[in-house]
Amino acid sequence: MRIELPEKRYYGIGEVAKAFSVNNSLIRFWEKEFDIIKPKKNNKGDRKFTPGDVKNLELIYHLVKERGFTLDGAKKYLKENKHNSISNFEIIRKLEGIKIELLKLKDHL
């Protein structure tokens, strides 16, 4: 799944949930379950997610929804591969984007 969000400093929970095609409650649940997600909250208590939070949510989404990890399995995976999992995931996503662009170019030739 490729997440398309405009480049901003902060995203609301509605924007993030819509980008992942999930309910706001799932994003709030993941925030409580995974300590790598730490959105800022304004005076009203509205969550504001940074691009880093969105990348972490994308990794969690990938592990839980796409690869079928349980929540405990995803937590364990993130804990054991703290630095490698995020960098590897970003590399894989970039390569997938390059693949899509190359396939588009191939179709135009």
C-alpha cells in the first residue's frame, strides 16, 4: 500500500486514517499499543501526527495488515529490529515506487 499525503508538518487523525483506509479508532488504538507513535496534542486534545509518525504507522500497517503479524508479533519485531526495520522498510517502499515508474515508462515505449 502506498500512502499519498500532501507534504505538511502535521496531519490530523482524520487525514491519516483516510490515507490508510481505516477508522480513526484504529489509529488511536495503535497509538496506545505501539510506543513509536507519539503524536503531539493541541490544547483541545486533537492529535497531530508528524511525517515520522506517519512512516511508523505505515510500517505498523505493513506488518499487521499486509504481512499478517499479530500485535504482539509486530511489537516484538519492532523491538528486535529497531533501526533496521524502519530503514529496510523505507528502502523497500522507495524501490516499489521506482518499479512502478519504470513499468509506466515501459508501457509508454
